[in-house]
Amino acid sequence: MGGPVRIDPWRHDDYRFENNIFWQDDNHPDAVIKRILNKEMEKGQHKNSIIDDPLFMDPPGGNFSLRKDSPALKIGFKPIDISNVGPRFQACRPESYDKFSKRYKIDYHPSRATLQTSLQALKQWKLAEKIQGHPEWKIKRLPHIDNPEQIKALLKHCRPLYAKIFHLDYEAAEIRLVASGDNLAMHAVIRDKQITTAKLPWDGSCLILFGSMPNSKTVSQVNLQPPKAGKAVVATKLNQDSCVPASEIKSIYSLLPDGYELCTLVPFSSLSIDGNPKTFLMELLVITALSETGPHQSVIVFGGACNGIHNTNHGLIVVDK
């Protein structure tokens, strides 16, 4: 109910989806999911599937049984007896999520078997990390750029990176990068239907950069937010648990019909990257709203970690001569 609705466009023909109901309790899907659902229907999938409120009895109270007027019943859904479904503690079923949470914290103690399973999962995750490695991306090296006003014209022929939501076939951002002296020059076009500036950058519209050197454990985080007024971008760096102003970053903002664009000069040192580097690691995280009523969503470029702690699967940026 509270998370984003997904309709994944499968790439094989040995499957069939039909009679499904999609809904998100903030009315988000009507603006975003309908387009991809229509595409799947054109392929012969999701016959009789609908976007509608399933009308659960009492979601806040943990009762997800269907009301008698639920549209799910009209498309053939068979109600499930959930009286014996879910976790059990001391042979009683929690009456609500709050009671479940309290009981979970007090009464539940993971067994050795559970711990062993978690350790096995961690080993598999580490193995996958080792196999996947760092996706490589080449960028150009340009002469020193002094003014962010110059960036858009200088980078217009560079190959773009995309922050893409694959299951929606939606490009949330188009980003171009070059190395320029001791700076990273960036032109970013971001699609955003609710441009907001929040106290914490990740609570509103934002482009977050994570940078480090290969084989380094130090990862730095730079946040770029649209301004409440004017053209000067709100640039901050994460310092332990707080965001501090990053006056060394030069960035300008322009409003677009379906979002905004940033032209930015970030000193490599602000991203824990050596000056004039040949290679470095980087991840870009776009926080944007896909509709005028839905929540902000996080979209990453390379698929790496976005926590400012480690650089797992960050992109390996190779600077051409």
C-alpha cells in the first residue's frame, strides 16, 4: 500500500499476466503506472487488469481482508482466509502492527539457524559484489573551465549517463560529465514534477554525488538542491551526521517545463578524489517526483551503494587524455 507500484516489462514470451489490480494509497499510479500498463496490454498482457483501490477492511489496523464491494472481487480474485496467516508469538495473533512491533522487539530472539542463514546471505552478497565489480564509464578531459555558465555548451556533445527507472521505461535524469583541471564539470537535466527544497537534501528534490578513489575506503557525499529562489544551487557536503555548506562548489540552476537543469563545477577534493585523476569511482543518486501528487523516488545511475560508507559497485570513471 505505501510502497511504489511496479509493473515489470518482461522480455520473454513464455508467460501471461491477467486479472490483476494495482493501487497505491496516495493515488500515484493513475499518473505513472497507467502508461506502462497500457504498453503491456498492447502486447497482450494484463487482460482485465485494472488500477483501482482494492478496498481493504482496515489497513492501518492490519486487516487486509477485502470489503464486499472490493473491485478485486469483480475481476475474479478469490478471498484468502488470513486468520491463520502471519507471525505468531505465544500462540496469539497481534491485533495491530504496533502491537506486533512491540512484541517483536521484546519476545523475539533470532536463533543460531537464523543467524547462520543471514551469514550465508552475506557471503552470497559479497560474492555477487566481487563478480559484478565496477561498471566502467569513459569521460573526456577538457581545458580548465572557470564559469559554470560555459558548461552546457562545452558538454553538449558528450555521451550522457541516464538515471533510469527500468520497470517504468522512464528516464529521470540525463547527466554529462567531464574532467576539467581539478574539477568535475557536470551538466544534469532532471525530470521532476514537484521541485522542492527540503532541510535534509534527500527529503526533497536533489542530485547526490558519491565519490572516492579506487581501492580507497573513504567515500564523500555532495548534495545539490534546487534553490528556493534565484539561480544559485544549494550545495552541501555530508560531514558525519550533518550537511555543511560547500561554498567551493560552483553551480547554477535553470527551470525547465518538466523539471530543471544544473551546470556544476565540483572540486575533485570535495569527492575524496585526487586532483587531475586518471580514474575514480562515482555513483549518482537522483531524488525526484514522477507525478504532481506522488512521492519523491530515488533513482541511481550505476546501481551501486548510496550510503556514503562504501563504494560497492560504483561506476569506474576513466578519464580520456
